[in-house]
Amino acid sequence: MADLVPVPGVMLERLGALGLDVAQILARAGVSPAVLGPPRGRLTTAEFFALWQAIEDLAGARDLGLRLGAEALPQKFDIASQAALHSESVGEALAKLGKYKRLVCPEEVTVRVVEGEARVRFHWLLAEGDPPRFLVDGTFASVLAMLRRGTHKPIAPLRVELTRRRADAALLTRHFGCPVQFDAPIDLLVLPAAALAEPFVTHNADLLALLLPGLDAELAAQDRRRTLADDVRLALCRRMCGERPSVDKVARDLRVSPRTLQRRLEEAGTSYQRLLDEVRDQAARRLLTRTDLDASQVAFLLGFEELNSFTRAFVHWAGTTPTRFRAQARAS
């Protein structure tokens, strides 16, 4: 999977129109203006995160991420969002966004329907750290704006869950029109499951008939380049929320037998346990750095049955205890 994230020129123009110094933002992010010029106009995930972090650092206004997302114009949508906007319904729009987003950048969009809720998650596949707050805010705001534009209805989430300490609560609650939960294990935009059936007035079957065959062909070519280890990491990330993802469950997600999965991972020079430790390690560092969850809560979310087991594992991964790691992260 190519680590390339498009940065639309209109985004930089919008920043300038809002009074921000674009040259200063790029300098703070360590991004050369030449990189964003034609023909490339793309950054790595790390560079893209640095750009958004610089925007957050220099913005002043805490609602800038929300505004950039909510005010995006349909004619400037990427190809995945165009396919979504012209779908038949909210559910189909989110499905198309999830299917084609990886053609635009290394980001996965998933929707899980659980107990009357449609839980929408955005996961950056090649990120070493968490996405900046303004990027998460802007992503959620842009998707909600797209759904409202498509339905011509004021669709409201049930809640927004954020993997950060409590901050800007009133601002976020006012924008999304729903409760905001902090210290969450993953960032989620939670909609009523019934909203998935809402029809889109922007549905255009003729446009989709022209657009989708080419996208499907490109997606098939991309999937052929993915590795089994990539697929296992993704499956583990999806299940990393209060349970220990067993090899049987992950194999079932990937539609292979547990024995075949373990054999193929061994042939690729890795193992299920090694990948599980890798994903748990990254998730633990994120939760300890970004949230106020205590170590026992982090242990539960990662699927450990007891705190001592998590502590021993974390010392092996990081060379220090979860408590000391958090203290060092806050100090730095």
C-alpha cells in the first residue's frame, strides 16, 4: 500500500483565507512547499499528521478543524466521497466510503451495527501515532456534513467518542449536536442504525455506473499487493476493544482456517503472537499517552485478564511500567 495522502490545494487556500500563514504552517510541519506543488501534491502519513498538528498549533481558534471539515465543497470531494455522495442511502454511502477510501489514502473506514447503533470508525493504516485532534474533528465533521447534504436532513449522531482527554467539550457538543465521550478506546462517530436507511436525494445511478468499474479494478489491483500480515493487523485493530482477539476469531474474519493462517504467517517470517504483541503495544502506548484511563482499564481494553499480565507485557515492550511510561510522556 502506497503511503501517499493527497493535500488539496483548496485546503491551503482555505487556510490562507482564514488568516493563517500557510508558509509558517508548512515550515513548522517540516514540509517543503515544492512537495505540495504539481505533479505530486501528496504527503506521507507522518508528514500529513505533522501538517495537521502544525495547523492545530498555529490556528488559535479551536473550531478550525470542524470548520475545515464541515465547509468542504462537494466539487472538491475526493473520489471516495464522490461515490458516497451519489449513493442511494446513508448506509450505502458509508459502505462506498469504506470500500474506496483506500484508493485515496491509507485510511480505512468501517461501520459496525451493534444494538441499534451504527459505529463509524476511521483508521489510518500506516500511522505510527494517533491522528491530530483537528484532523479527527475535521473528518467527523466532513462525513456528517456529507450525510446531511445527501439526505437534505439534519442527521444527528447519538454520540461522538474521542481518544483524548476532556477538552473543548462545549464546542464539540454544540457542533455535533450530541454528547461527546472522552477517554474512549477508539475514535467513533456513532449514528442511529435506523439512519442507515435514509435515502439520498443526491443519488446518481448513471454517474456511479461510469465511476465504479474503474474504481473496483484499481481496488482489486491494490488488494493483490497487500500482505497477510497487513490483513491480520487490521483484523486485530478492529477487535481490540475489551477482548483478546483469538487466532480462531481472526482466522474467521480472514476466511481461512487457524492452522492455515499460522502456517502462512510462519512462511512470511512472523507469527500471530508477534503481530498481536505489536498491535497491543501500539494501542497501549496510545491509550496511556492520550487518555486518562487507568492502567487496569487499558489492560481490559487490550484483552488482558488481569493488570499484572498487562504490566509484565508492557515492561517487555517498552522497558518500563505503564505508570512510568505515562509520567514520562506527560513530562515530555
